[in-house]
Amino acid sequence: MQLRTAPSRQARILGVGAHRPPRIIDNAEVCTWIDSSDEWIQQRTGIVTRRWAAPDVSVVDMSEDAAAKALAAAGLTGQDVDAVVVATVSHLQQTPAAAAILADRLGATPAAAFDISAGCAGFCHGVALAGDLVRGGTATNVLVVGVDKLSDFTDVSDRSTAFLFADGAGAVVVGASEEAGIGPTVWGSDGGQADAIRSKVSWLQLRRGAVPLGEQVAVEAAAAAPEAAPWPYLEQAGQTVFRWAVWQMAPVAQRALDAAGVRAEDLDAFIPHQANARIIDAMVKQLKLPDSVHVARDITEMGNTSAASVPLAMERVLADGEAPSRGLALLIGYGAGLSYAAQVVRLP
């Protein structure tokens, strides 16, 4: 007996939405936490401000706002969604998945719902999965959210990371299309360098106790009980990650272009993970992108929002009119794992 399969079809991004927390933290405020300067931070990263969510705002809360906007932009409701994919590393519950809670809030039940953990590459992983679900006939519309609340995991006394991380959520709806709107994904990982970006302590160590959340208590708690009350703050080997991203990610981006049959000059926008302005500049140079290609630089105002980085930058590019609707954009995410993923998409 031959198995019945769904007819082949294409997938594209139908709508995008964003949540940017209202609290803006500039470099001057960061420099009250650590011995640094606005000039040093801007020169090293390109970051001028970043957004932090309120202590009582969760990754699900931010996801709900971004997702509702993406659905509205696509002309859909939660009832039209067949699957919800949330890319995050900062959901504070091991289980249930943030995606399941989000699906319920959006009225998407009984849509399939699950989280994926691929660090800053998570959103591009989600787009790859959503595209395949739609093309394979498993789903007609898939909601993909990239969200992180890294303020919960930022050690404000750590001079190497305190100025980097931020909060936010970005969402897209991937749906069926008559024409191809999502190119082949080039992805991978290098677990041999997993320690380059990681939590400082494990869940096992956390059994001894935990410090409260929020930057207002982080320094006091760490000083009062550094051994008895660990918390999984993020740490990274900055130079290792910088060199890996600069020299390894441009070839990945080029492979994504080649796989999609697209040349650099065919692009309308380049939307890379917003980790560091110097990394973005190096990738632009290596890819030999012409001046006609708009390069997303949301990092200046938003900082590094991990999985939310690429969709937030996409939303900004479209909102500011820097790239046309249905224009071609090269996406690439990279980070903890060390994981990466890149694809060419047609913008909504």
C-alpha cells in the first residue's frame, strides 16, 4: 500500500509583528553598573540604547503582543494557525512550553505548539521548520516567534556582557503560497565551542537556591551569597565568538544565497543577527554587498535580543520603508551552541 502524501506547495512570510519594551536603557545608565564609557561601548558594539522589559513581563507576554500584530498584518486570527513555534532561551519554566501558553492566549488551540532552543539562531531555525511544515502539507499557517528576556539573565556587574543583552519579541506568520517565498536553509552547529556562550551555572547547581530576578537585586544578591544562591547568568568568550562570527558566518550566508539561486545584487535587504555592528560590517564586506542593499542595524537602538533580533530588525526595515514589500532579504542568525542558520526570504 502506498502512503498518501499532501500535494507539494510553496511557503512565504505573510505578516510580521514586533514588541519593543518601553523602558530604554542608554549607555550612561549601563556605566553606573560597570566601569566603562559610552564611547567604548559604541566603538566595540555599535549599541547606543537597549530595551528591558518590566520585571513582571514574561516572554509569553511579549510574544503575545508581537504575534497579535503579525496575525493582524497577515489578515488572520489565532483560529487560522495550525502550529506555533517559539524560539527562546529565556522562558523561566522548563515546562510547559511558552508556545503552548501563547497558543491558548491567541485562541489557536488545538494548534501544535512547541519551543526550540537555538540561541540567537532560533528564529531562523523556526522559519526553516515553518516553511517545511507548510510545503509538506502538515500546516497551512505557522506562527513563528523569536523572543527573549535576557535582562533576567544579565549580570550587571559583568563588564564583558552587561552592556550587550536586551529584551524583545518578533513574530511572523508563514503560510501557503503559489510562489516560493522561503529559500533553502543553510544551518549547522559547532558543539565543540559550546562553552563560548553559556549559562554560568546549571539547573543542578540551582537546587541549592536562586537569587531573585531583576537588575535591581542582582549585585546585592551576588555579593550577599555568591555560593549559596547561584543564578544562571549568561557569559560568553567575546573574542572567540567575534572571530567565529566574522570568519565563519559570511560563507554560510553566501551558501544560502547560492542555494536560493540569488546574487548579492538581487537582494533588497540584509537582515543579520544584531549581535555586534563590527560583525555586521565584516559580513557586508566579505559578501561584497552593493550599496543598493539595505543593511539592518537595529542593534543601535535595541541591543542584542537573541532570538528576537532578526524578526525585530525585519519589522524595522519594513516599517521604515528601507526595503519594499515582497522584496528579497537574506536572513542569518548565529550564537549559542554554537548554532547558525541562514535563508533568503521574500519579505511580507
